Amino acid sequence: MITEQFFNGRRMSLFEKMSDNSAAVIFAASEKTRSLDTEYHFRQNSYFYYLTGFNEPESALLLLKSGQDTQTILFTRDKDKLQEIWHGRRLGQAQALKNFDIDQALSINELTQQLPELVNGSDSLYFCQGETPEGDQAVTQLMASLRAGVKKNWRTPTVQIELRSILDEMRLFKKSEEVAVMRRASVISANAHTRAMQFIAPDQFEYQLEAEIMHEFASNGARFAAYNTIVGGGHNACILHYTENESVLNDGDLVLIDAGCEFNGYAADITRTFPVNGKFSVEQKAIYNLVLKAQLAAINMIKPSAQIKEANDEVLKIFTQGLLDLGIISGDFDEALEQQAVKEFYMHGLGHWIGIDVHDVGDYRSADRSRILAPGMTLTIEPGLYISEDADVDPKWRGIGVRIEDDLLVTVDGNEVLTKDVVKTVAEIEALMAQAQA
Ligand code: GLY
Ligand code: MN
Ligand code: MN
């Protein structure tokens, strides 16, 4: 668990980055209707969560800075006996003041009236525009009220600053408390993949594997996946974000599972690919080992001062040579590399930041992800090869889709693979599955 002291430390870091005589306002997510009068399970806005750890909708955080003085104000829902009997507990303002290291807790019903009075006189307003409709509306109203208050000598901030550029940079670097939570999310997710490998048998349906994955998540306190679970048998593995998960799993096919839980607000993101019947065919093994070789080479390169781009360049070289050796592409190595011949089979990037969001925030510096890596960054490494059913190759390769994905923490002297607890060599996978079948 991340403590309130830690969340407060983040607010203090943000205060340090704010200009003098400024205000910052951050809004909670709202509940989303699934159908008629039922809602999706509530998921807090990532920025609001990052600064508060508070998991209720209809809330807002206001930070005011003037010289050395700072004020932290949390707007929350009111206590409401009837609503709480029907829909669940609400913290309310009195308890919020006790639980959080804040200066004031106010009712969200007073937001429209209180915001202009509190923000009046600030020179700058920090805000994540476009993050929530409620937030956009509240800030528009705030500015209109301040302008309308000119007769009372109210002063409207003259500068509006995009808050995300500050928070994204803060979120990119994980502190040890966050890494501890991410390690737990990774272990739970790794165990879910192990469970799926142990459970699988030909003629099951993809959704049955999804059920095993979700069981392992939920029974370990991670009730929700960080993203929709992908279980793709056979050529479904070649659909990168396949989530229908309703096909039968055929003897002789591979299955690709891309699944990670969200635990205490942090995501894991793991992909493993393994044979439905427990034994890789010759062709499956050849493609699998090529992807694994590329993934291990890329992981080896992840360290301070390296770039995702450099690791991806190495993956492209390994794939180009490997596909030439297997006869899947033809021609000269340098030409094939130059023409990006492997792009037909490897059409996504090598990896992305991961954290509170599975595709986490943070500037990559360029489209090919050339930002210099530094300790505390967390990212995925996920090369894949996907040979579609209509690929112009020897038919024996068609319908093979393989991705192998792990989550890494950049450390002072290299990296730590957070998701290492699930096997990934052919020998390890076959041994685990044989043991489960015995
Ligand atoms: N699970 C989505 C991804 O791997 O990026
Ligand atoms: Mn990923
Ligand atoms: Mn993934």
C-alpha cells in the first residue's frame, strides 16, 4: 500500500514546481454508465489518483501557492445515509480531514461557489484540459465567474498552464514504494499466465483461459485487469488487440495471451505464447525462438543511457537475419533491413512506459522512442512476429503469431525484469505443461 505520507510528498513536489502565486486544480473521474442504470466499475482518474490515492468520484483537488504558503483543499461528496445504504460508503469531509494531510475538506456541492473565491488573485492556473468533461466545465465556469467578479475587484489568472507536462514527467520516474506495488502486480500477473499454461487443453475455448487469468487476478486482490485480456488461439494471435476470446483452441495451434492486472492502482502487462497441446511444432519453435532471441537481446540493452530505439534497431536486425535464414523473406541482409522487410510481420513498437496506466504517460522524445533511459523508468519489452493466413510465404508458416512481453525497471546498473516469474523458454514451457498434464 502506498501511504498518505507518500501521496502528500507528491503534492509537495508539485508545489515546488508551481510558479509563485498560482493554483492547480485536478478532478476525479466520474462514474460511467454501462447500460440504462448500471455502471462500469469505477476507475479513478490517473492524475487525481497519483496526487491523492482517493478513490471516490465527484471529487476535486485544489492546490494554492502564494510565496512560501501552500494550501491543499479536497472537495468530496457529502455523507448521505440513503445513498450509502444503497451504493456504498462515502468518506465525507470530516473523515477526509482526518485521513489526508490537507488543510481543508469542502463539499463538492460547493465547488462552483468556492473555486472562484479560492482561486481569485492567482496569476496562473494549472489544469489538465480535456481530461474529464466535468473538469473542463468547472474550469470554464470558474474563469467566467472570476471575470464576472471584476466589480468586486476579483482577478482572473492571466496564464493557464497545461499541468500534464509536469505530472507526466513526475509519473515517468517510479519511486521504490511504487516499484514495490508494481512488483506485486507483476507477480500476480505472472502467476495468472502460469495458471493458464497449467490449465489449457485442446478444445477448450479462449474465454476459459481468460476466466483462469481473471480468477488468479481477483483472488489475489487485483479485481480488474489493467486492459482487456487478449487470448488468441491460432491465427487470432495475429490480430494484435484481439479481445473477442470466443474461439475454440485447436490441438496443434499456439495460443497468445496478453494479460496483466491492475493492483493498488498500478498495471502489469505480460504476453506469453505457448502450444495448446503442450508441444511446439518445428515451425512454431523456430518462430518462437527467434522472438525470444530478439526479446532477450533487447532486455540486455535496457540500462541507463540506452534508448528503446537502440534496442528496437537490434530487434529489427535479429528479425531480418532470422527471417532470411528461415526463408520467410528473401534477398540481401542490408537491403532487407533498409527496406524494413520484417515490418510485414512485426508491425508494432518494441515497448512503452508502464505504471498507473498500462500505456503510461511520459515523453518519448521522438516517434521512434529515442529518449535516454534513466533509473526509475519502467517499460515493457514486447517484440512479436505475426504471419497472417494470407501471407505470401510457405503455407507451413501461416497463422503463427508469437509475442513475448515483460515489464522492466531501469536500475542504476541495468534493469530488473519485474515479470520474470513466468517461464518463457521452449524447454521451460514444455516442462511446465507436461507436468500439469501428468
Ligand atoms: N497489452 C497491450 C500492450 O501490450 O501494449
Ligand atoms: Mn504492452
Ligand atoms: Mn501487452
